[in-house]
Amino acid sequence: MSRAPGSPQAGPLLEPHPGADRPAAEPSREASGPLPEEIQPPVLLGLDRAITALITGVPPLLLGLAAWRLWNRDLHWRDAAIFAVMYAATALGVTAGFHRLLTHRAFATSRWMRGLLGVLGTMSIEGPVISWVADHRKHHVYTDCVGDPHSPHVDRGGGWRGALRGLAHAHVGWLFDHTQRGSRERFAPDLLADPVISFVDRTFVLWSLLGLAIPFGLGALAGGSLQAGLDGLLWGGAVRIFALHHVTYSINSLCHFFGRRRFATEDHSRNLAWLAPLSLGEAWHNNHHAFPTSAFHGIGRSELDLTGSTIALLERLGLVWDVQRISPQRLAAKTLRA
Ligand SMILES: [Zn+2]
Ligand SMILES: [Zn+2]
């Protein structure tokens, strides 16, 4: 099956319609791959890689410091609280903001809420919001085929070595590789034209630093000392960034490799139940690839989806609307038989 390259607006936002949008003579996406104009060329590749190395490398080093302080019983309840608040706020910025709202338009909201979710997501330091969306829309168009920016299944060889190479590429390797990034012009023209989101995108560094200043300020205020501020920065900054990065990366790596397939999709997406709580529901990834525009990735009460629950709460409060839901008939039509 194929979705026509060059129609990113329709492809990733709407439910996939196998073959329906492609003339019969057009080659499959496996054979054709992406068009050159669908790939975002790197700007200053060496500098980009150095910054990526810094952002992915420093938090794990500081995690060692955090573990050492924990070992010495230097963890205060206020640090745990700062971690939890910062994790929840920035993770929701990514899951509800970057992903369900801005990539898939799973609900609509005011420009203020769009801006707030965009800022919170940017504090996760997962790159400028429009680049994040362009990469993720390209992932949905070319899922697990040539052109997917982070599939564990493409061109990594066979056997367990190939599997490990694929998982490493899908987890962090792709961040250093700019050969299959999504073109911002091609995959996110709507966001480039959105004044609120393009402002948040341009001022990415400012919001990233604010995401470090807030936990420092909270720690210093609650503890009344510079050391308390630094502890707040360690837990609400470095440890929180490390945790959220690797949960997000795990959706790209583990959720295309391990877990259960509930729905028929033409990719390797899977539902990984144990990752659902920390990922705020994003680990119901096979459900998501089956129904990309749905605001809810967990289906039914048994599949915990804290992002979906938050969106439902915001809907009741009148802060979001046009929340996309999938009918039981459409769910049943794609359900795999046991
Ligand atoms: Zn995926
Ligand atoms: Zn998605």
C-alpha cells in the first residue's frame, strides 16, 4: 500500500486510506521513497551534531550526580515534587501539544492554549516545534519504509545485530543523521504560516532556558538557598529532560518493535502497556498508527491514557473543542482477530 508522497497535509493528518489516494500506476512508497524536496537539508551539520550530543549527553552525566545524592539521602520531597510538576507539564506539551494538536489536529483550541502547549513542549528540548512536527508527519507518511526518519526496520541488516542497530538508530542515532528529516516547508506549511507557533519555533532557545530557570527558581524559593535552587535544577531540569527524552525516544524505537498489535496497520507499530503511564498514553502506538487523528490513544478504561484524559477534561472546561473520536464501527473494522 502507499500514500502518495507530496501530500503531507492529507497523509498524516487524516486516517490512512490504503491505495485510495494513489493512481494504480504509481510505484509503491517502498520503491519510490521520498522526493528530494521532502527532506530537510541540515544547517551547519557539525554544530547541530555537537549541540545534539550536548543535549543528549549532559543529562545522563547529571543523572549520575542525582543518583549519588540519592544514595547519600540528599533527595528532598521538594525535589521530587519539582521533578513531577516539570515532567507532567513538559510531557503534556509534547503529547497533547506537539503531537496530538499540532501534528494531527486531534482537537482545536484557542491561540493562547496553542502557544502555551507549544512553549511547554519546547521546554522538553526535543528541537524546535515545527521541525518536530515535520519529522513526525514524515514518519506517518513513510512509516517503517525508506523515508521514515526513525524506523528500527530500514537498512540496518538482519539478525540480532541488525535488530540492535535498528533500535539504536530509532532511539537516538537518527538525531545525528539528517538524511531523512522532514522538510518544514513540505510537511508543516500550516505551522510556518501560524504566527503563534512560528514565534515559539523561532524563540526555541529562550523557552529551553526558561525550562531550566523555572525548576531552579522553584527550588530556590521552596528551599531558600542557592543549593536548593541547584537541586531543583538537577531534578526538574537534567533528570526530567533525561527521563522525558528517553520515554519519547522509546515510542520511536520500542513501540515499533515490542508489544502487541491490536489493529491492522501496514507498519510495525505496537502497543507497549508498561510504557503507557510514563508516556502519558503515547505507548498505545499501534492504536495511534491505526487512527492518527484520534485525540485518544488508549481505547477503553483499561488503556491508561493521561493525555487523552487531560484533553477530555479541557473539553469539559470549554478550553478545547472539536475533539476527534473514533466510532466503535471504525474500531471494529480494523481490529485484528486473536
Ligand atoms: Zn510510529
Ligand atoms: Zn503521530
